[in-house]
Amino acid sequence: MTPPLGDIAHLGHVELLTPDPDRSLWFFTTILGLTENGRSGDSVHLRTWDDYEHHSLTLTAHPTSGIRRTALRASGAEALHRRVKEAEAACLSGRWVEDEPGIGPLYVTSDPDGHELALYWETEWYEAPPELKPGLKNQPQAKPAHGVGVRRLDHVNFLASDVAPNATFTRDVLGARPTEQIVLDSGRLAAQWLTFTNKSYDIVYTEDWSGSRGRLHHIAFATDTREDILRAADLCLDNGVHIETGPHKHAIQQTFFLYVYEPGGNRVELCNPLTRLVLAPDWPLITWTQAERAKGQAWGLKTIESFHTHGTPPVD
């Protein structure tokens, strides 16, 4: 049975690994417009301008690219412990840590594919220094005067060796609600989009055709407008950032998007999903067939294959 919604308030932040930390930092600050908000060891903590918490993204130097941690904020202390109890009842290993500035304590566990997930409630609300004070008191900091100026971390798309158990885990243990999915002719679940909020999705699982476990497809940042996506394409072109595809519109979730690769090798989506809200409490799960998916992502764009993901097509 699907648990009551509401124990997880929202997607909090992610930690990305990068073999080129200086260039990755340049991309996220100069091109996307994130603000640095502290360092610890080999990690740099960055924030989007409309994030109320300490950081939205952590970049950590590492021999390879990929994702280390995805953190989800609970809606309260009791909600956090309910989700921890569900994880323990599912016989999942977990541990409590306090290893991030402004956040904690965190309960760290993993999904069936091995992606590290951290649940937390306590958080430090961001207070902008004088040079970043906003003109409006109801936003955390001033909008950046450079780059794209992404508003917030929007979603994470995980690659998984088997989508079904990971989607079930996110639904039953974490309390997410599935909104859309792809089911192949064989009956195999190829991808599923899940939400914790009124946003149409926060986490996605996509089948990894290589059979690998625990990999990342992409992280996504939301922009204010579609025009910001067009500006992002120009900035990436001017500055030698590899554009994989777009600007375009997805069929699934109808997101206007751009896929690029940051210098460390992680795929990043810039998206404008602000009109896609799930307000109906009885929203039906929308299923896309293999034939429907073969028509492409939208507007005639065929689903492309990526050498970076060993043949896995990027999905919405």
C-alpha cells in the first residue's frame, strides 16, 4: 500500500563527483550562476539563488564523475523517523551522520541499485551577506547578475539496472507518488517519474542498458522562463560547453529543456517545468508504450543515444 504523502517535503540537495573540480566549479558558478557557500576538504558547497537552505549542490573532487549522495528533507522530525522506520522495516542498512554544513543529522541509506540517499529534517536557513542581500525580503538572496541564474535544483534522474524495485522503494519506503512511466512491450518497466510534492516529478529512474548499478543519468536545475533555456544554449556555445541536445520539449512531463555536459563529465539538464503541477489528489499514473516512446521526445525530436551512458537514451 502506498503510504500517505507528505513525509518528504522536497528534494534538498545533491553531491556530484568530478575529476575536474576547478572547471566544474567554473561551470556551475559562471555559467549557471550558483553561489559558493563554503568548503570542506575536497568539496565545495554551492547554492541556487532561491534555495532557503545552506546549499543545493556539493562538488567533490574524485577520479570519476557521478553522483555520491541525494538528500531529501522531511516535513518534520516525526516524519523523518517514520521514513527511517520504514527503511529499517524493509531491512535496508542505514546510518546516522553529521557530515554536511548547515544540515543534519542525516539518515543515510541507499535504494536497491545502490544510489546513496540521505533523509534529514534539521536545516540552517540561509542568511545572505550584505553583498547578496535581495531587494525583496521574501527571497533568500539577490538574483545573480551573470550566467543563467537557475532558480533551484529541480530533479534527479538515476540510471538503474532494474527500474521496478527502485521505483517501488521510492514509493513504499520514502512515500513518493508515481506520475508517469514507460512500459515496454515485454511488460518491463523502463522508466518511472515520481514526486513528493505538487511538482510533477522529483526523482526519475531510467533503465541502464549497460546493466550497471548506481549510476547517474542527470541532475536538473529549473529556470524562471523558457527564454532562460535559450540564453543557456548561447552561453554554453560561446564558452565551449558541450550541448548534447535541445533546446526542445519533452513529451513526458512536457518540460522545455537543454541537455549539456559540465566539464567534469556529468550531464546537466536546464529545464522550465514551472507550469507542470500535480494538483489532483487522484492523479492517474500515465503509461507510455514502447511504440509511443519510439515516436520521439516531442516536436519530432527522436530519442537520442548517448555514448556517455553506453546506449541509454536520455529521457524527460
